[in-house]
Amino acid sequence: MTRKPARTNDAALAAFIAKKAEIDAMLARLQAFSEDHFGADPERLNWADVGSLEYQAHLLKQISDFTFGAGEHAA
């Protein structure tokens, strides 16, 4: 009788760490862009800029709600 090798989660752990690094980089980039007021020029700001920011906030809220079990993801 042959035994299967013990399963390890090394591949899953490596994939998780790689994906976390990807998310960390996106968050850092978003934070820097936020600190620059999302590239908005106060002299040229218009409702399209507001709409774009609202859409970005909507997407981030979906992520936040999913992560913390809030909103439509609440138990």
C-alpha cells in the first residue's frame, strides 16, 4: 500500500503572501493618491470629479463591507 505524501499548505501560504503584497501595494498607491486629493485640481474641479470619487468610494465600501461583514455582507 502506498501512502500519499502529507499535504502542506506551503503553496497556499506563498500565494496568500504574494496576494497580500499586491494588495498592500495598491493600498499604498491609493493612500498617496488620496493625499494628493486624487489628482484633482481645485481650480478645475467639476461634477465629473465628484462622480469619479463617488464611484471609487462605492467600490471601496463593497470591499470594506465584505472584509468586515457589514452592509449586504452582514450576518
